[in-house]
Amino acid sequence: MNTLLLSAESDLGLEIALIIAIAIVGVLIILVSLVALILRVKIFFSYWVTNREETEAGYTGGEAARSLLDELGYTDVQVKKAGFFSALLYGNHYNPKKKTVYLRASTLNRKNVTSVGLALQKVGIVVQDETGGAVKRRWRLQKLGVFGPLLFIPIVLVGVVLDFVFAGGGEITGFCSLGASVLGLSFFVVSLILTIFTMQVEKRANATALELMASHNFLTESEREKIRKVFKTYILAYFADFLITLLEIIRFILKIVLEVVASNSAGKK
């Protein structure tokens, strides 16, 4: 009897510790999310400034990308306008499978500093695609990374419903909801891996693009400096996204452990 009481007290103490840990991680998620929001606002403001400034060279984003690709020998890589859903989900991007740089209409057709800078950054990804596999790995994970986290809540709800169905009026074990949570958690792990690949690819592409801008005179030195700041803020925003996803994974793992401990505790009573 004393052993059962000590075991119950131990489980209760562990449950309380897990609840506190989950609360702390939740607060950290909120704080990092605020930092990420500030960075996104900074990116938006930088866009607003550089979008109002036409380049001295007079290239549109599409013209600059096409010209640089031809000069570098990538004549087989196309530059096209991104479709509505493609632009919504991926923005300006390079599809290594189709060997095509897709640009939003505003990036493709305008002669401002932002348009040229972002278009040439995608050329930097094309160059990187020829020298490493990170670009292709990121592309394979991208669709699952975009849609995976959105499936988390429906999957967990299905698990809860199945628990009620299989219980059949008896005791609800929570086995299905636990399994669904683990499955949903895997989507966040994929998102974390995708974010790591994205930071790796984008950082290298930024450096490559800035070097190419300097050697091919698409942008002046002052224009390049403005784009450099935009690139830097983007990387910081990606890092904030990485931290948020990592904290989300930690929080869900803690919740799963809490659910298991609570289930074991209930079984001992």
C-alpha cells in the first residue's frame, strides 16, 4: 500500500513538472514568435523602401535574371512568372526539377532594387544547385513542410474520435489519440529539417548573388548594401522560424510524455 502511495506521489510530481515545463516552452514560443513578427515587419519595411527605388542600370528583375543566367551558361534554365497558387505558397522560387526560376509578377516586371535583388538571389540558388544536393533535398521536402503542420490538428482529432469509437462505452485508453499525436509530430520534424535546409540554401545563395551583383554591375554598391540588409533579415527570420518549430516539437513531446504518465497514473488507481 505504501509502495502504491509513493508511486502515485512520484507520478503526480512528474506530472506537475511536465505541466510547468510545457508552460515555460509555451512562453518561449510566444517570445520567439514576437521576435519573428518584428523581423517580418522589418523585411516588409525594407521592401517598401527598396520597391520605391529604381535601379540605375534599368533592369527588371526578369531581365536581370535572364541576362545573368545566360552569361553564366545556364541557357537551359527558364525564367517564368509564378502562378497565383505557386506564388502564394512558395513566393519567388527555383524549381530544380523543371529547371525554372519562378518570379512573382512584381519581381519579374519591375525595375526596382528589390525586384533585381530577389531575382538574382534565385540565380544564386541555380548556381548552388549545380554544386550540391541541398537545393534538391529542400525541394523534395517543401510540399510536405508547407502542408504537413496544417494536418496536425485534423490527425489528432481523428485519433480522439477513434478512441471513443473503439472504447464502445468502456474505458477510453487514449491509444489512438497518442498514436495520432506522434504521427502529427513527425510533420513538425519534417518542417524543422526543411527549415535547416532552407537556411543553408538561402544563406549560400545570398552570398553567391551578392558576389555576382558586384562583378556584373546589375546594382550599384549602395543598392547592393540595401539588398544585403534584406538578405540578412531574411536569414534571421528563418532562424526564428527554426527556433519556433524546435520549441513546438519539444512542447508536443512533453505533452505526449504527460499523457503517458497521466494514463499510467490512472491505471494504478
